[in-house]
Amino acid sequence: MRLPYAPRPITGEGLSSWAARLAAHNYVDLPAFWAWLGIDPIDDLQPSPSTVEKLAEVGGVATAAIADLCIPQARRSSWMTASDAEGRRGGACPVCCREAAARGFDHWWPAQSQMVLWVSCPIHRCALVDLDGLAFVSTGGVLALARQGGAALGAARTARVLDERTLALESALARALAGLAIGAGWRVRSGRHLLQASEILINLVLYKEFGQTPFAWLFEPERIGGPFILSLHASDPIQGLDALHGRSARSRRNVLSALATLLSRPARLEGEVTEVLSWRTAPDHQGPYRTLLDHVGSEGRRRLEAALQHLPDAIALPAAAALADEAGGGLHKPLAFRGDYERDL
Ligand SMILES: [Zn+2]
């Protein structure tokens, strides 16, 4: 059965975004929509063939058009964000939403935002806004994402710009997940090593002992505290990528920036980041790892030591050097590990 009104997918839109628009245009919420279709909440990356067929039928589009809404590179469920209480998954770009509204289209959100470490608009590269707290409001038959009793997303002409290093890692991780080359500028050469190191280092950049701030929060531009600051404690059973599922784009953005700093070649660490890392001279080979150690406490150091054997050498060596340096009373040994990048040979 065809829905009474079914807008076509927008180029670059996520499956969860299109499904949410289908439901809203037909005056049901997403859980009621799933129930009506007789399907489970959508897996945005790999919807089952029967889900795709059902959506194609009720939405009046070809099944291939639905496959286009799922980004192939992220087909690892551990890298997919959790859906929110309303069954939506992802984050919206205020500029895309404003532009869509100006052309008479619905607000929407991009397919890439379904990846746990994708936090920018793929078109405008500004920060994505969490869907949490936003709901579709219909005005003249067009849907806008708005806060309760507030203005629609994009009404204020503001969007947060993200730094280049963070955006570069975001793209490199997506390329790595797709099995593509990750490009230059990283301590590691292969996509496999980039993914492996990222998953391990998440635990350390978020690690917090009493009285300390996680390393990831050095990268928070607003620097305000509070209980919403994501951190991992020694007793937390959830680790790695799992710790980021269902977390705010802000938390995930800070983790991405922290990882980008640890994974970048030192020569790429210039400007503002040297201040974040408290460097007096830049680039410092072990620099980011020294700052990381300052933030993890004794149990965090033990965890880093235990993780060394699982990290690619190009990451384990500067981390080990920073640990050894500290154990030796802070003696600087900058020349010890000069050759520890992965190279094309
Ligand atoms: Zn955008």
C-alpha cells in the first residue's frame, strides 16, 4: 500500500531521516510507523531486504534509491550511532536545513551522520546538531526541525566551524572503513591501523580519575563543565566505540579532535593545538602522549601500558617513550624514536 503522501529522498539524506519524514508527513511517530509496516526499527547501514522492499512500496521509490541512502563505507555496526528514543539516528546541519526550507523542502539529515565519529556536515563541514530535543513541525505542508516552542533549526544564522585536523580524521576514518587509502599526515599509513588505534585510544582520551579532566575535554571549545561531560571511569564496563553510542555530537567531536591530535604526524600539530597541549616548542614528537599521560592518572597509565601491545608500532612507540620518560623523572629523550612512522616502502 502506498502512503497518502510520500516525499522523495533528498540527495545525501540518511535512511532514518527519510523514514522520519515519511512518518511525520503521515501523522504518525516512527515507532508507530515501524509497527504499521511490520518491521523492526531500521538499521540505517544495512536494512534488511524486506525492510527495503516495504519502504520502496509505501514510499513509491525504487529499491535502488533506498540503497543510496545507506553509506556503504560504514557497514560495521560498531561504528554506527545509536538511534534516539524516537527511532531516529544521526544529526542535522543547520545550514542544509535552512537551505532546504528556503527552497520549499523539508529539513533532513545526512547519511554520514549515522557514523559514530562523523560529526560534521559533509557539504558545509560545520558541526552537526543533535536531533535530541528537536521534532518535526509542519508548516504549510513542509517539515522543519524545531525545539518545543522554539525557532526552527537554522533560523539563527550560526554554525560551528570545525578545525581542519578533526575534519581530516573524520574523512580518513570514513575512507578506512570503506577500505580506501587514508592519505598522508598520519603516524600510521594503513586504514586498518588507523581504525585499530582509534578504537583503543578512545578509552584513554575519555579516561578520568577523581579530580581530573579527560584528555578529550581539552578540545572542548566552550570549556564548561557539568555532568554532561562524557568520561570513562575505571569501573565503567562499556569501553571503546560502545562508549560513544548514543552520546552527543559534542562529546563525539571532542573525542575525534583528541584522536586526531594523537594520530597526526607531529609536523601537522601547529597553531592552537600546541596551546591545548601546553607545548613550549613545537612540534614535539611525544608531545600529545605526554599531555595524555598528564590527564589519565596512575590507573590510566597502567591501561596505556597494557594497550601498547595492541597498538600499531607508530603509535605504541611514542606512547611508550612518553611513559618511559615519565618513569625516568621527566628526562626528555626526543631523539629516541625518530623513525617511528609507517612509510610506503
Ligand atoms: Zn550542511
